Amino acid sequence: MKAKIVLIHFPFTDLSDSKLRPALVHHESNYDVNVAFISSKIPAPLQDSDFLVSMDHPSFLSTGLKVTSVIKFDKIATISKDLIEGEIGEITQDLAD
């Protein structure tokens, strides 16, 4: 399994604005992507829906992230592929295990 990490204009939950941030592509169709928000603000404690991506992991460099981050599987959006600014990395199988 390899899942892309992209930079995307991720909407705020109230749709008032958006912010360019990394996101994990969960599913991709012809025109849209289903993405999960990635944040460098690590909550304490982590939620059951959070996935920690640690800088200490040997495959961290493949993510393209700059610091330890959390994938927020409770912050998911379906967005047009046109909003993707670029691919920065990937989550490999060994990192997901």
C-alpha cells in the first residue's frame, strides 16, 4: 500500500475559508479526491481516529512532511482534483503498520 500525500486547499469545517495544507489521499476518482487532513499540532491525548506519523520512523522522509504530524481521519473532505497544488510524498506500508 502506498497513499499519496498532497498539498491541497482544505476547507474549514464552517466553509468560511480554506488553508493550504498537507492531506492524505484516501480515495481518488476521475475528478475528485477523498482526503484526510494532516496537522503538525499533536493533540494530547490522540483520538482513536488519529494516526501519528513520527519523525523517528525510518520511512518518515518518504512522507514529505517536515515534522511529526497527525493524520486526522475525523477531518475528511471530498474535493476536486483541481485544488491539488502538488504531491509531496507518500505513506508506505511499513509506516502504516
